[in-house]
Amino acid sequence: MIESFYLKEHLSFKEERLHFKNGLIVFSGPSGAGKSVFFNALLSVFGFNISDAAVLEALADNELPLEEYGIDKETVTIFKSIKQKSTRYFINSQSISQKALKHLASNFISYLSLRDTGEFENSSLLDLLDGFAIKNECLHAEKIASYKKCYGKFVEVKKALEEVKSEELKINELKEFAAYEISKIEAVNPKTGEDEELMEFKKRLSKKEKIQEAIMQAEAIFESERSVNSALDLIGQNSALFDEAMNFLRGIFESEMQKINELEDIDIESVLDRIEQISALKSRFGAIEEIHEHLKKRKEELIRYENISFEKKSLEIEFEKLSGELEKAATELSNSRKKFLNPLEKLINSYLEKMYLKPCSINMVKTEPYDLGAEEMNVTLQDIEVKKVSAGEFNRLRLSFIAAANEIKAASGGVLILDEIDSNLSGKESMSVANVLKEISANYQIFAISHHPQLSSCANQHFFIWKKDDESHIKELDEDARIEELSRMISGANITDKAREFARILRRDNR
């Protein structure tokens, strides 16, 4: 449940702090007082809407999968938003995106706005029907699991078969391309490290003439060798070190000249061609190791292309087998669903009867198998599509599905936020909606805006919103104040004694 809520500087509201109980919580007040503005703020702190409030904060005690979002758990979960240049969202003082926040909050909050058709979507209807079936027959869960497992395999094989068929249409082109790349690489057949050796050779080749000229000029030093030895003898110095250095230098020069002479015997053009061939392969496929890996992959592909007809046949056999298994699993699931369709319809219609509406029909239409089954469901009220019924009928129809889901799943700890669920209803109809909401509130904390005294009289908490000097205020009403507000809702601004008496009767009957 939401334990408390704080807002600061949100449109017409300056600062408010509220504490909530379990059960049904109703907000009332004159038109334009700020009820919808307040609900927008409440939804915004959980990421459902965007708010301009400076600060919003809510405390909730629900068990949530915070660790999945990298949020540390605390005794109470604190949701907070702060608006400066932009709005930032936090859970337990840790930052979170609005999208992730809404996804997380959806684990315990359901927001039903005007004309929200979520309960009537195919996936929601199937989920409700399956929940009802499982509650009454545990084998239904096994049928769902069996269908989903079979459908998963079917989709996997179908995708593989479609890929093979697509490849088969362009198999000759693929084979030619694979063979071309194989021949291209094998024609060059580069060895690991060969490119580095060739580049080193190219560097030596480019410096050949410079080295040769430099050595020839430097060899003039040997012409002075005898003169240096004579000078060293005359001054009484040992010439051994000088002789060793000259011999070392002579060896270096001779070695380099030998390498240069060896270059003369090499076909330079063929070396340059080899470098160019390897470079072309590298520019297309990457390093030599990657070239070898690509060659291996292409050879494997070529073998597969040669054998693709066998692969296609194998997949077709598997596809036919799984098609049969899927059809069988879908039929079993559909038959099980059909068995519980009328009892579910009866349960929903029992709530519609309480709210003075004629029965609805839930229709199941067979379809091609998909992830949820092989049928689609839709709802009509007296043969009229849901989207075409009146607003008052729509809200009561929607509430009947919520009530049925509550009974089926026996949910607890969730939060329902309802936007004028009893709008466009007569007093009798409004009372019927109030009774159903009161019943649901045993398992849900429900926040609702109401303009009717019937729903407000049933609330566990009643908050009044009013505006003074363009500033909105909100307060929880005690029993006497509740009687006055109910009286205002009954008779308008000029409250009569008869209105007060009726308000007392409503409170007495709905405590």
C-alpha cells in the first residue's frame, strides 16, 4: 500500500502531506478545485505521468523486485521526484529512469483512466480466463505450459525452415560467391607472419642503394688504417683496440654488402606483387589469422549449400511433426478454455447484475496459433462493442472485470487508482459501484475521485480538496466534516436539513 504522499509546488498546490490507510480512499470537492491535478501528482511520483512539481515523495510498503533495477531494499520503499531544470526520479535515494520506474511501480499499481480498455484486450481476457480455469482445475496450467513449449519449438523450426528456403532461392549465387572467396584466398595462401616478413624485406629494399653508397664512402677509412697504426707505434700506444674496431667495422660492411648482393638475385616484382595480394586480402578480411578463419567458414558454408536440400527435407519433416503437435496442444488448451468460458461469464455478469447492467457476452474466435493460443477473445454488451457503449456502462463493465479478477486471483497489497469510476451514473447505479469497490477494497488499496455521495460514504478515508485564492488545499475529513461534504454533494452549496439527514443515513448504512 501507499503509506504517505508529499507534494511541493505542483500547479495550484503549494505543499501537502497526506497519510493513507488500507481500503477505499475517496477524494471529493468542487469542480476545478484540483482533484485531477492531485491525482496527476500521485501518478507522477510512480512514473505514470510527467509532473512540474518541485518535489513529490511517496512511501510504500509493498515487496518489490528492487534488486532487478540495482536498487537497495529498505524497510519502506521511498519514491521521489525532484524538478529543477528537468525532472529526476529516485527510489531509496538511488536514481532511476522514468521508464524503469513506471515498469517497477506497475508491479503493485494499476491505473485505470477514463475509457481505459486494458481489461478488454485479448491478452488480458485470456489471462483472466486462464486464471479462472487454473483456480478450478490445476491441469489447465499444464496445458498452457505444454502449448507454450510446443509453440516455442514450432517457431524455432519454422524460422530455420524459412531461412533455408530463402537461401535455396539464391543458392547458386551463394555457392558461386563462397567458391569465389575460397579460390581467392587459396590462390594467395598467405602464411602466418608472412606479411610482416615481406614488409621488412620491402623496407630493406627501399634503403638498398642508400646503404650501398654510404658503405662505399665509409670504406675510405680503411685507406688510413696503416697510417694510424704507424702513428700509434711512434707514440708508444698499443694498436690492438684500434685493430679490433677496424676488423669489427669491416665485418659489418661485408655482411651488409653480402645482403645487398643477395637482393640482386631476388625477383623484386614478384615480391611486390605478393605484398599487394596479401594486402588486398587483409583489407577485405582482416589479419592473416582472420583470413584463415574466413576460409574455413566459407568451406563449411559451401558444404552446407551442397547439402541444403537434405537440411530442408529434414526441417520440413520436423515442421510437419511439430505442426501436428501444436494443433493438438492448441485444441486441448482451447477445449479447456471453452469449458470455463461460461462460468467466467456468469461470474462477471453477477457483478454486472449488482450494478444494474444487463449481461455481457465473452466471445472466443478460433485463429491461427500464436504465442497465447489459437483463439482471440472479445467482449460485447447487448451485442454492442465495448468501445461503443456509454461512459456509465463502460465504467461499470470495466469494474465488473476488475472485481472478477480480484475474486479469481485473491490479490492482496495492490493499489488501484481510478479516475471518476462513478461518473455519468444515477444515484442507484453509483451506490452499486460503491458496493463493488468496497468489496474489492478488502484486497486492494483504492484511490478514487468521486462526485457522488454514494461512493464517498463507503470510503475508509475521505479527503476534501478545495481552492482558495487560486491555491488548492487538501485535508482528511473527520466524521462531522464527512457528513457536511456528503450533504454538499447531495444538495449543492445550499445544504438543507434533508440533505444532512440523507448523508447520515448513507454513513450509517455504509460504515
